[in-house]
Amino acid sequence: DVDRGVVQRAVTAWARDLAPTTVRVAYVYLAGVFSLAVEERRIVATPCRRINLPPVEREPVIPLTVAQVQELVDRLWVPYRRMAVLAAATGMRSGELRGLTWDRITVAADGAS
């Protein structure tokens, strides 16, 4: 009994309380369930077609200046300072930084990494 209208009403209801990106993630999971149901021939077609999702407004990323990074680093607890500099210099994410091990680092002959 689930048709396109039911799915659209659900997405519209979710959008009242949830962020647009969260609505999209929930919709992707729902669409995946229906896609699997089609593959397994439990339903003939998915109702997740031409569903209007809320727009996601992307704000441009404005990197910190060198002075802002230095101020941040100066205020950090000393053991975290090197990680903050590495994050700012490379753009690595938190999990990548915390998972980095010495055996994954190659030091060039001139001292650069």
C-alpha cells in the first residue's frame, strides 16, 4: 500500500523536524529498502521515484588564516598542538589524524614528509 504519495508525505513530514541532510540520509535508506524489494521480486516497482527532497544549502568552506591557526594551536593542550598543525596543513579529518601511525609516514631524504 505504499505508493509515491505516501513516500512524498513521509519525506515532507521528516523535513519539518529534521535537517535537510538528515532527511536525505533517511530517504536513501528507505529507497534502498524498496530497491532491494524490487530485486527480490517482492514488489514490481519502487515508490521512491521523483520524490522532492528538501534543498541542502552548502556554505562555502573558508579556511582559517595562518594567524588564526597559530592562535588556536597556542591555546591547545601541548600534547595536541602537533596534531592541530598537521590537521591545518593537510586537511586530514579527526579520524584520519587519530588513526595515523608512524609506519604510514615516509620521510624524504631532504627531511620533508
